[in-house]
Amino acid sequence: MTLRTRKPTGAVPWPLILIEGGEKAGKSWASAVLSASPKVGRTFWVDVGEGAADEYGAIPGVNYEIVEHDGSFTALYEAVAEISTIAADTLKAGGKPVVLVIDSMSAEWDLIKDWATDRAKSSRANRKRLAEDPNADVRVPMNLWNDANARHRKLMRLLMTFPGIAVMTARGRDVAAIGDDGQPVEGKKEYKVEAQRTLGSDASCWVRLSRDAAPVVIGARSVHAGIRPGVDDPQPMPKDWSLEWLIFDALKCDPATARVRDLVEPRAEAVTPEQIRDEALRPATGFERIRELYAEAARLGYDDVTLMNGTGDEELLLPMLVRLGNERRSEQAPAAPRADEPERPPLAAAPEPASAPRVTRPESAETDPVWLDLIGQRIDQIRTREAGTKVYAEVVAAFNDRTCTPADRNALLGLVTAKVAAVMAQREATGEQAGESEAAA
């Protein structure tokens, strides 16, 4: 690899502004007023779950176009992609910068969460749970939360590299603070932006509005108006502030020199747990290939990764690969060796990675009553998803070591899954950012 370097330009990139705050704090109003600025060109307004776009068109001087869509994420993404192309072409033609307003990103994340929940409803476990109780909680597994965050990230890549001015609104409010044990802290509140958890860090400037306090800049990535975390307090803005003033005067964005943010997305070089799982689940994947996938998963340290298996239930990846390998091996009829080829040793005798779990005959297992009592106490003490994953792994290991019968294993794994789901539901109900528990949002 030849090292390539360049000198920094020092130019201010096109801003991605986040305006958040409580209800009726003026987020949409400030966004609409920006379209009246003589320094900007066409303004496109994408309304997602707010319904304010038509009414604010009556503000004197505003000039924006409402983007019509069907409310789906696909339509939202395609609209932003098309507006991005229009903005780039406008700059090439020497026109004024295009403005994109998304009102709001809170509704965008709600849309994606609903999409993940709808997908989770189709799993075997959730179908059974809903059949028994139509009002039961739908458990969204980790792999679907990963898909949800990936979908949001896809949109954010467009916004972070938008060749013009992008403005996002979001709701914010005080919620109960959550302690290290996963429980609400009595009498303590903390502020939360109701959106995907990385929204604030992705924005180049973060503004908070309130009905009873002066507007403040929470953070800004700027040489000219930056705020040092832990050193500078959030900066109050003047009473006559506007987004035009913030972008062109405070942040010093110069349309003549502004550029798209130089965003280099990290590229995964290693295969993901989901990719290993998906290949192993394909009917055409044979025993030898699953053995290779097991070795790769063990090498990458995926021993504690839990994913949804082919029946919609959650299962640790390595035990899943062992089970699938045994199934494929039993399905494959042994081929007769050629006369000129020495007979190969049985596949069961082939060397496995040192960390491979031992799968024994279920009928030979007996549950250790002392261990059963201790693991029951461990399940009661689960307070985080990570703790639940560890207990889950202990139960699987006990079954493989013949200290737990299949019936007890299934019952215990059901208790672990239910406990983790209850913990996550309680955190969501008390206002904790959902993505933090999944990350992962």
C-alpha cells in the first residue's frame, strides 16, 4: 500500500444542523424562516410525521417546496438522494446553495423502529407469543436492531455529505435517569433527544430550543464558533438569532469555498456474525463448509454472540453452527472411497477448534440440582443484555457437559430470554435510549 496524504483545506464544510427541543419550541418555524434568506436557493421540505409544512408557508417571505412521499423509509431515502443530486448540479451551475429540511428525525427513527418490530412479529417465537396473548410484548432481537441502525445510517450518509445546507429537527425532553443496575434513579432526571442515539454527534451543529429558556448551541464542530466539551458551557444565542445568522455569520460558512464533508466510511474487513449465520443456514452449505465457518467465528471471538436462528429463536452462534453441522453431516450419505484412495477417518473425529462446545446425547444428561438452584439465582439477577448473554452461554455449556437435561435447558433459556426482554422493555418504558441497549441503537 502506498501512503497518500494531503494538506487540510481549512474550508468550512456545508453544515448539517440539528434543531431539537420540546413541543412548540419553534423548531419548524426557524427552519421555514431560513428559506426566506437571500443567501440560499431552492429549499426542499420533507415532512415526516409533523404536518406543519403547509401552515408555515404563510410566514411572510418564506419560499420552500414540500416534498410529497408515501411515508415509507424507501420514499424518504429516495427523495433525499434526488434532492442531493439537484443540490450538486445547482452548485456546479453556480447557483445559490440548496436547503434540505427534514421535519422530524424523531419520526424517522420511530418509522424505522416500527419496521423492525413488524419484522420481529413474523418470527416463530413472537408468532407463538402473540397467538397466546395478542397484547404480549414483541421482542426485537439484536440482528433486527442492527438492521434498523444500518437503515438509519444509510440515510445519515446522504445527509452528512449533502452538497448544501441540511437541517434536521427532533423532539427532546426530560426522562427518568437510569442507574448502572438498569433501574430508574428516584428523583433524578436527564435530558434525551428522541431520535437515533448518534444523531447529535453526526450533526455539525446542535441547537436546543425551549419554550421557557433562551436557545443555546449545545455543540458545534467549528474553528470559528466551536464549543470545547467539559470546558465551555453551552452558548446562548442572541434574541434575534436565525439559522441564516448561525450558518453564515457564526459558523462562517462561505458558499464560495464550502465543500462536502470528507466522510470516509469504515469498511469491515472481517466477516460479520450475521454473514456467517446466513451462509450456514443455506441448504446448499455442507458440513465441511460449516466447519470452516465455525473456525472463523471462533477465531473472530464470536463465542458470546447471540443471533436469530432459522426458526426465529435466539441462539448462540457457535452452538448454532455445531447443531447445523451435525444436521448436515447426517443428511449427507457417506461416499464409498475409491480403490486407489485411503479411507478417510470419520468426520466426527476431525479436529475442532479448542473452544468448540461438546455436544453429547441428550438422553445421557442429568440436571445437577445444586447448579440448577444457582443458575436460577443468576437469572433473577440479570440487569443487562450482556449479563443475560453470559447466563445463556452457561446454560448451553451445562447442557453440552451433561449437567442439564434438554427439558431443563429449554426452560432455562426461555427464562433468560424473558428476563432480558423484561429488562429492555423497562428501560424503554422509563425513557432510556433504546439503541444504547442494543449496541448497538
